Amino acid sequence: MKAYWKNIRISPKKLSVIATIIRNMEAPKAIDILKFMPKKWAGVLYKVLHSAIANAVKNDWQEKDKLLVNSLIVSKWIVYKRWNPISRWRSHAILKRTSNVLIELKAK
């Protein structure tokens, strides 16, 4: 009962703030919290959690109301490096970070 989303174009630091809120929570309650959370990237975790619930219901014959978020792992992935030119032929680095999300559910 897992769901992945790889190579998301958001910093893992921003995603982990949202992930700590719904870790070890009941799945339907976590879905409701993510749906109405004012953070911009809560929709990413909403989609992954929704997919994990659908996998559990369809493939493992679990009931939606009896699922818990067992583990939610946000890990860093590729860092795209870009350059911003400044005066006197110099430049500053721009690091565009990406992340992976893994959600595992378990039955009560």
C-alpha cells in the first residue's frame, strides 16, 4: 500500500514542513487537512496520499476508513544548476532543487 511521486520540482525542505503535520495520522483525516491547507504545495501530498488510498482499496481490499499513514518520506533528488549573470563577467549560482515523496499506509 504505497504511492510514489518522483522528481517533483519543489525543495524538500518546503515539502517536509507539510509532511510532519500528517505523519502517523488517519488517512481520511489527513486527506481533509491537506485539501484545505493554505500551503501552496499541499496539493502534491494530497495527490500522492489519494493515490496510496486508491491503491490500498483496489489492490489490497482495505477499507478507506481503517487506513493510517505509516510512513511519509520526503527525500531530495536532482539539483538543477542555473546561473544568473551579474556585473564584471561574474555570475551567481541558482540551485533548483527537486524531491521525491513516498507514502506507505497500513491498516488499523
